[in-house]
Amino acid sequence: MKKIIIIGGGVSGLGAAYKVRRAAEAGNDVSFALIEKDDRLGGKIKTETVVDEWDSVDGTEFIVDGGPDCFLTSKPAVSRIAALLGFADDTLPTDDSRKKTLILSRGKLFEMPDGVMMFAPTKFLPFVTTGLFSWPGKIRMGLDLFVPKKKVAADEVNDETLESFIVRRMGRECLDRLAEPLVGGVHASDPKQMSLAATFPNLLDMEQKHGSMLLGFLDMRKKYPHKPGTKPRTFFTSLTGGMQELTDNMADAAGRDSITTGVSVESATRDGDSYVLKLSDGSTVTGDALIFATEAWSAATLLGDIDTQIAEAVAGIPASSSATVSFGFKEDEIGINMDAFGVLCPQKEGRKLMAATFSSTKWRGRAPTGKVMMRGFVGGPQNQAIMENTDEKLAEIALAEMRDILGVKGDPLFSRVYRWHLGMPQYTMGHLDRMAVIEGRSAEIAGLALAGGSYRGVGIPNCIESGERAVSKILGDWNIELAEDQVEEKRQH
Ligand SMILES: Cc1cc2nc3c(=O)[nH]c(=O)nc-3n(C[C@H](O)[C@H](O)[C@H](O)COP(=O)(O)OP(=O)(O)OC[C@H]3O[C@@H](n4cnc5c(N)ncnc54)[C@H](O)[C@@H]3O)c2cc1C
């Protein structure tokens, strides 16, 4: 029996573990041992329930997601896993009857104009009438139609930062008031550093194809019209029990008896065809293959004894820390109109809050009847100093920001702070070069693979797929081909 060791019990590691389980069930002589340093599984995916002890009407609970609260609907991995494991009925679309995004600009709140796709307006009237942009700003955005497309030589990698791309095509005001919080915010990234080829390569392709972002997004809208009378699939989806329902189900299906928690991997070496790991409890684990499914900065400290080039490239992937702060309120005390999904606070505004989500508006069932829930984001690459505060202080800061920006009143029923130390990998310029080294060298080392949000996409579906790809790579090294991979390959072609 061949044994694959997986370091890290986040969604990537569990994606790998569940795939090994499927491979074994398909008749292959393979097994896994997963080692997770925390006492719990799920990594950044963490859901807590808070019992409603404040004049509960229906006895329900608050469902608080401390890390991710949703996934991109268009990426199939989560829905596929949910269908395989029988919890597809628990997928939860956003409540789009209340869909509205607020943006803070020059200290005032504006509604995001209808028709904006990423950072490009695709509807004329809402764009010309919005107060979010100045007239010179709007004219500059319109000039995108005439800005020539970037010339890219045949042998050149087309890449630039988010800042340079948006300023070049749509102007600085579009970057400062829309693209930075909306596009950069997804990655909690600094637009001055963020590699577009590594994060949103489709934008670079769109420019080359259409010569204009406005035309490109208009074309995209035409291709995906909403058919009248049909229920639109919402852009984001969550799970009724919170996002941890996903990782809990994956861990059950993979087999908890092969998973060890509360023990960290201290070193990893190769001994002939085997991998030998020393653990924090003094024990040693040996396997025929090894998947690193940890954050890059953690993998970098362990990879040195296996391959220095991979270790160096992995160490070159930076990460920033952030925290989410959730508050529950009585609906009749919060004092604001909750008919919106949340508010974005551009860097330019100089606020301590990056954004806030009206969780109980966006997702039905997150708060009991008569209560509401809101969560704020703090930190990110441009505000790391804030992370030095205690949890109490972070909650105080987030609440003061919500009061000042949104006019929140009343006292919260509870607050929960979730810190994510170096939890957001930064795909900076050069990321794709680093990936070429990591993937190129790993391909040459039998039984070694890396997975996780640090490499080819931070989104949960990307992470699951990265774990699955890692297993396919290793099985390929052993000349084992899975029927499900052949089906997937056919689907992609
Ligand atoms: C605040 C926040 C909000 C987010 N929101 C969204 C969202 O809404 N939608 C979305 O799609 N994505 C979101 N993301 C991104 C997404 O959550 C992550 O990219 C994803 O969960 C990463 O999963 P992972 O398994 O790769 O890594 P992790 O979840 O980081 O798991 C890695 C695991 O490895 C373990 N580990 C590390 N070193 C060792 C060691 N030496 N020994 C043993 N174990 C070790 C860690 O303890 C950890 O559990 C968000 C991220 C954050 C931080």
C-alpha cells in the first residue's frame, strides 16, 4: 500500500485527502495520513454558532463565519463536492432581492451604480447619474474606448500591476474609488504590487481581444444574459450551516481515522523513495509521497531539506494578516437601513475598516428573527500595524468605524474576532515566475506536490482543485490513472 502524507488540514489538504479516499475506493492500493497543527480542521474556514440568549423568538442561532463566508458560484469544485457528499441542498444563494453595494467616497456613502462589472460600467444611465465619480473621472473612464491596447511581443509575458493597468485604461479615479476596493479587495492586495497575470489574466486577455475594457465587459454581459422568468444563479454562494459545513463533510468522507490534529510537522526530508517527517510530539511519520497543503510561508520552512530551489521560490510568496470582526445586534436597535450587502472602504479614504458585510442581509438565516449580524474586515497589506491590537481593541476599532461610516447605533449583543496571521497570500509581480520554478521542480521529484491558496488561486474552489491536482500528480508518478480524471479532462476539452 502506498501512503501519501498530507501536511495541512485546510480545504486544500482535505481536498487532497478526499481524493485519495476516492482513489482507494476505485480499487487503488493507496492511503493517506493528514497532519494538522491546529486542534481543529478547516484552516481558514471556520464557522461558529452563537446561541441567541437575548429574548430569542424562534430559538435559532447566529451563524458566524470567521474566515470565508462564500465561494464563487461559477467555479464548480464546491458544488461538485457538495453533490458527491449529498449536501447540495444546503447551498445558499445570496438574497439578491436586497442586493446593493455601498462605497465610501470622500467621506460619503454611494450606491455602486447598476451594471458595474468588476470596475467597468456597462449601463449608461446609472453611470452618468452616479455621484461616485466626478465628471472628469467619468470622461476619463470613457476614454478607455480610445486608449490603444498594450503592445505585447510574441515572446513577452503580458503582466502588469492592477494599479498600472487600471490607471492606464480607465484613469486613477476609477482605481481609487472602485477597482482598488472591489478587485484588489478580493485578494486583500496592494494594487501597486498585485500581478494581474496571476490574479485576473482574463482582464489582460480582454484588452488584447477587444482593445477596450468597456467593450469587453459589454460583450461579456451579452454572452450571459439573464433569461426573463428564470431564477438567476447568484454570483456568490454559501452553505446554510456556514462554510465549515464543507470542510466538516470533506473530513468525514476522507476518513477522520487517517487525520491527526494538534501536532505540527517540524521537519521533512527525503530518504530514497520515502519521505520522513518529524512531528512536534517527537514522533516520526514515513510515507511514499508528500503533499504540502500549508500556507507558503509555512511550507518554505520545511522544504529546504527537500529542494532548495522550490523552498526559495515558495519563500518569495508574501502574505498579509487580517481579521474579521462580527457583531450581532437587535434589529430595532442598530439604527441603519440594512438593505444592502455591505460597504467597501477604499484605501484612499484612510479608514481602518477595509469593508463590512451585512451578513444577515446577504445570507438568509445567519441571524435569528429580530436580530441582524454584520462583519468588518481590518488589516490587509497597507494596514498591518492594526493587527498589533488586542482582540478587544480590534472589536472596539471595528465598531467605532461602523458607527462613523454607517451610523450604526445600539450596543452589539456579542462580538467575535477571528485573526488570520499571514492568512492572505499576495500574488505580487513575479508570482508566475515563482510558480514556474515550483511546478517545474516538483514535476521532477517523484511523490512531491504542493497545494493551497498561495499558488494558483486563493478562492475555495481553486484550493480544492489544487489539492486534487496534487494527488493526480503523485498518482501519475506511480502510473495510476483515475477514471474521474479522464472524465474531467474530457469535460475541459
Ligand atoms: C478573512 C478571509 C476571508 C476569505 N474569504 C473568502 C471567501 O469568501 N471566499 C473564498 O473563496 N475564499 C476566501 N478566502 C480565501 C480562502 O479562505 C483560503 O484561500 C483557503 O481557505 C485556503 O485554504 P488552504 O487549505 O489552502 O489553506 P489553510 O486554510 O491556511 O490551511 C493550511 C493548514 O495548514 C496547517 N499547517 C501549516 N503549517 C503546518 C505544519 N507545519 N504542520 C501541520 N499543519 C500545518 C495550518 O494550521 C492550516 O490549518 C478568505 C481568506 C481569509 C483569510
